Amino acid sequence: MVAYLLSWSGDIFDVFNTNSVWRIWASLIAFTWYFYANFDGYSDLAIGAARLLGADLRPNFDAPYSKTNPADFWNSWHISLTRFLRTNVFTAIVGRHARRQYAGIVITMLLIGLWHSVTWASALFGVYHAVFLVAHRAIAGRRPPSDSAPWTFLKPALVFAWFGLSLPLLQLDLSKAIDFYGAMLGIRP
């Protein structure tokens, strides 16, 4: 139901050149919620259908927009795909060699991007997420997490924005995605 109510938001990718900066941002925010609600809704339907047939499938999403960092986000978003690739790609690359972890992250996230479609924009989607995962892993071990009240509310909002900003890469080819990002800043082709 939520996805249906937000389905209008995807139209922005076809008409962003004729819309205001504010309309583009508002539509992208709505589309970020639509993307989750649609995907999670289909997963919930599959889980329900499986239960009717006697199978018990695990949830595929675990409140990803409430997470406070990229690693927690990806551990709660499309859990079946993330676990499959973590087990069969990341672990195979890293093995017992901790120094290979960054290469493992980049290759795994590149495959997640290419899983959506084999385009340059989807590959860039994977690289975008890999950069943030690598940065998070590099920084997280060096300083203690902040539990102050402002950060408690700000971190999930930043994760939501971080993910939402990557979605045009899954919806548009690379040149149009670049134009879309420019339009978000008021720069028109």
C-alpha cells in the first residue's frame, strides 16, 4: 500500500529537467521510501506465500533506514543477497588475510551493483557503496562511536540520505544520472 501511494515519485527520473530543485529532492526522498516499501513488500509477499506452502523463509529486510552506519544498513537490506555474496565472494577473497578486506568489499559491492543491471551506472552504484563501507571500516576501529542525543537522530537520517543519493544510478543510464545530480544542484544540461 505504501509503495502504491509513493509510486508517483519514480516519474521524476523521466522529467527532472523540467522540475525545480525542491521538487527533485522531494521526489527523490519519496522514491527512496518507495524503493524500500516496494522491494520489502514483494519480499513479504514471498515469505507469506512460502508460509502458506509450509516453508519458513527468513525476513529479507530488517528496518534498514533505522541503521546508523553503512555496514549495519547492508546487513539489514536485501539480507539474502547480502549474505550470499558475503559468504561466497567476500569471505572467499579475504579468507584469513585481513589486508584483503578492502578488496573484498569493493568486489562484493561491485557485484551487488551489477546484480541490478550490467551498466556503468550500476557499477558506479556498487563502487559508491564500497567507498563508504571501506571508509566506515577504516574509521570505525579508530574512534569510539558517539552516543550523544543529536547523533542518535542524525545518523539514521544520514544513512537514509546516503542510500537515497545512490538510487538514481539504478534508475538512469550514467549520462542521465550525471544530469540528474546536476539538476539536484540547480545545474541544467
